Amino acid sequence: MVGAGYLTLATAGAVLPLLGDALLVSRIGAGAFAVYGIALTVAARSYGQRTRPSPRAGDHVHPG
């Protein structure tokens, strides 16, 4: 979390940016992990929906 906060502040110009291409590399890394996290969330949700047992005829489904 500290790295994400510093990256945000450095991008906004509130603190001195990292040396050289480190800020660019940090942005690319943050973006890559964000995309990976979203894909992992979608895959886990899809797996959960596909493996949930379907109710049989006559079963009472209780909400919640």
C-alpha cells in the first residue's frame, strides 16, 4: 500500500519522482498487477458460479 501511495504522489508531482525510468517501470508493474487481479477475480467468480449445485425440483430455495 505504501508503494501505491508513493506512486500516486510521484505521478501527481507532490513528491520527488523516482530516479530514471523507475517511475515508468513502477507504473507498468502496477498496471500489470491490476489487470491480473481483475482477471483472477473474474475467473474465481465464474468458477464459483459453475460449480454451485443447482436446486432440484421440489427443493425450497431460501434467499440469503
